[in-house]
Amino acid sequence: MARFTRIRTVASVSATFLMIPVAAAAAAPAEPSPAVVTVFASGLNNPRGLEFGPDGNLYVAEGGYAVPDGLSTTPEQCAQVGEAGPYTGAYTSRISRISAQGNRTTVADNLPSSQTNPGLGSLVSGVADVAFVDGQLYAIEAAAGCSHGLAGTDNELLRVNAGGTTTSVANLSDFQKSHPVANPDSGDFEPDGTWYDMVAVRGDLYAVEPNHGEIDRIDPSTGKITRVVDVSASLGHIVPTAIAYHGTFYFSQLGEFPVQSGSQSIFRLTPSGQIRTVATGLTTVLGLTFGPHDRLYALESMTQDGFPFTSANPGSGRVVRIEPSGAQTVIYDGMTVPTAMTIGPDGALYVSDLGFGTPAGAGRVLRITIPD
């Protein structure tokens, strides 16, 4: 994820959610429900995407940690990124496996990471998400490439092999450079992209890139990348982030900074490729998942106005349940920059907390029971 500046305009689209009306912004969320929350795992480095594997363990993409002065920088070699650059690159990202007892082991390490300039907080990104296809683990990178301070590298979809090695499956940097979106934002534009979330559906991986504004399909067996939808073409620079599949695709938006509480939405992508609004009145939605009874859960990372993108502004992250009727209920709040969410085989929600702008080892995964 890169620099985020200001919300501009969002096109007006019609509302559909499983044939139910849109959740209106005026429908204020209820008071927090009595969810039971425990720390499932700790000692993580800016944790991001989560996925339970076929072995029952939880796999976590970790963005990495800031390195003093970075390891490399490339302002004279390639285009940099607005106020976020020049980036400095390192190799502090990793993928971890968390057992049912909360014990962490490293699956793959020393993966590309990058950090913004100190003026923007030296915010760190790396591997953004993980997913399984036919029992095989895949990871998507967000921090490689010359524009992120790592000349000679590219953002890629990686196959994670036994023993911790990785194999490049698809070159995402090359695809974005050769397949520009209709309405790129000059201030947030990153040549190598900042991929954020992906979901496996029928053998393919569907990935979201926020700063260009696109959803793409990746065939993990061939590496072929196909544009599913250019979000920027109809909605402008809304910074799409999380994606979920529930009969069709749903995606959310982070929006641009400074945060304007209640200005973000969730959208549904119809089989014909049309974008329809699902819910409004939300803020910085970085996670989506479905639970029992067709209930959609949204992870709001920051709900304070302004620029609370740091652990110095704790407690504004929350999980909101969106009923098929459109009603919104706050399930749990008080998190600090949560970055991803999944539902476990036990029916509980698992959330990456303290996932951006935090020191090495400060990140954690929370387990949140879903109240009735």
C-alpha cells in the first residue's frame, strides 16, 4: 500500500446486495456487541493478509519492519512516488504459519520490503497477502520494483515451495506497465503497483491493486494475467482494497487521506461486469469476509478523521457486520490500524492488528467470536 492523499469524487452507482437495498449512511452502527476477543498470535511484523491452510494452520503475510536508512534507494534510476518517495528497499518481509496454539514458525523469509521516506513515517510494506489453490500456497508482493527502492526486482505472484523457497508465477509490475488503467492518479501513481488483497476462486487468483484501481485474474498454472475490471474507469481514484467472493465478487475502498469518516463504500461486481453499491457510510475498509446467514463483515482500519495512520492514534479500528437487510452493527472496536480479516474454520473472525506503521514484533492477530 502506498501514499494516500485525498478523496475526490465517486461516481453514483445503483444499490444491490443479495437483492436487498443498500445500507444507508444515515443508519448509524449500534453499540459494540459482546464479542469475545483474544490475542491469537503476537510478535509479528506489520501483519497483513491472512488465510487458513488445508492443514488447519493460519498463514500470515508480514509486511516487514523499517530498516534505519534503508538498504537501497533508487531516485536517480527510475520514477518515484509523490510525497511517499523516495522509497528505501530491504528484505524484511516474511510469511508465517500460526498453529492452533498460537505458535509462529517462518514459512518464507527475506522477501522484498520497502518503506516510505521518514517524513511520511517510514511506513513498511512487503508481501501483502497469501492464498491457497489446490493445497498450494501463493503470495502476492506489494513492495518490490525499482520504484520501491529495489532495482532489479518486480512485484510478482509467488509460489511458496517446501523449504521456504519461492518461484515467480506472474510478473505484476510488467503487467501494470503494459496495461495502464483509464484514470490513474498522478499523486498516488506507483509504476510497480501496491497490490493488497487476493482471493482464490475456481483455481484462479483474483487480486486488487489499490493505487492504479483494478482487479485482475491470475492463472497460477500459467501465470497469465487478465484484467477483470478497471475500477478507475467508472469510480475514479477510490483506492479499492479488500476483495471477497460470495457467489460474485465484493470489494471495498480505503479512500484517500486525510480520512473522512463515513465516506467509504463496499461494492459488488455483477457477472456482467457492472459495479453496484452494497453499503455506504463506512470508513477505510481493509477487510471483507462473509459469515453465517449471508452476513457480510467489514474491517474498518481507521475511523478518525485526519491522518491517524499510526499506532500513536490507537483504538479507532473496528469490525462492522452488515445484515442482508442492510443494517450495520459494530461487532468489536478498539483496534489500532487493523489491516486484514478472515473467518476461521471455527467460525471466529481473525484480524491482523497493529498492521501498519508499527515497530518490529508489535503486530498481532486477534480472534473475535461472532455474536448472534
